[in-house]
Amino acid sequence: MKILCLSDQEDLGLWDYYTPEKLKGIDLILSCGDLDPAYLEFLTTMSNLPLLYVRGNHDTKYDQKPPLGCIDIDDQVYNFKGLRILGLGGSMRYGNRADMYSEAEMAKRIRRLKGTFSFTNGFDILLSHAPAENYGDQEDLPHHGFACFNALLDAYQPKYMLYGHVHQNYGDFQRVRNHPCGAQVINCCGKYVLDVPDTAYPERGNTGSFFYDWAIRHQK
């Protein structure tokens, strides 16, 4: 499965200079947040591909103008052809604004999903806006990563974590890191194409969770 991963900065080659060939072979589009809703609408409309997103810390505009035709997967595990994608948007709280969370608040969001993780038998991709602590974050509070993301990765050992928030021009930018749990941690600022092998996730309806697998097999 080939996934176009986006975050923070609109790519003019996919917008002002879009041609269908640029998304040839892509199966799914994922957004890590802080992108113009019109950009996301354009991509899903022109490509006729599903686009899943989480919100960034600058996406309060989505309250009035959400990206139409796209799917918000914050605080849920979304199944796409067998690939289980967990959405946890937002950044570290550095002001009194929506889509910002303290470490304790983000940990609470994760605890609320434990029943979901049990039902889905884990997840294959963590789609977030903020990084995990010490894996692509920065020392300043606005760009500091969540320690609870590391605990989440250790507990469920997904194959990938996709995030944004830390731009390429912030310095010390590294696109791909390896987490001790075995996950590839990928900064999707701008765009990144992720090629997910079939062996990286269970076949559709074969996660090992009886009721979840039954539901997925009977999903239209």
C-alpha cells in the first residue's frame, strides 16, 4: 500500500501545479494537521482517494470550515483495507487554545482509548500532529513531544508513527527515525510517500480480535 503523508506546509506541486500523474499509484492520503482545508478538499476531490486527517494546533478553522470529503480520525482507530490507523491530533499546550493538550491531558485521551485498542487488537500506524518526546521534537514547549506517545508505542508496537508540527526549516530536521519499539517515526512536513508492505499489517479481518474481525469482514 502506498500512502501520501502530508503536514504543515501545502505543496504547490500538488495544488497549483497538480497533475493526475503525481498521485499515480497512491492508495490513501493522510494528513498530520495544520493544512488549509481547501488544500485537503482539492486533493481528495481531484484524486478520488480517501483522505484521513487529525487536527494540528492551528486548525481551529476546521470548526467553521472542515475539509469536505475528508475523514477526521482523531481519537479513534480507523480501518483502511486492514490497516489500522490511530488518530491523535493536537500539540503540547502552550496557550489557552483548542487542539492543545498538557502531557496529562494527552495521556488521558490515550487511556480513554484502551477499550478500543483491546477491540481492534492494537493499531498499525499512529497518526499524530505532535512528535513523541525525544523523537523529532524540540526543547521549546510549543514543539516539545509527548512522553505518553513513547509509552503508547512501547505498549502496542505499531509499525509507523507519522507526525508533523516541526518544520524542515526549524533546524536539525530528520525525516525518519527508528523507535526502540521497532516503529519508524516519520516527520511528514510538506509531503512524504510511505510504501507500506503487505506484511506490515494483518489481512483485512484477520487481526486476531474475534468481534472486530467479524465486524470488519461484514463492513460494506
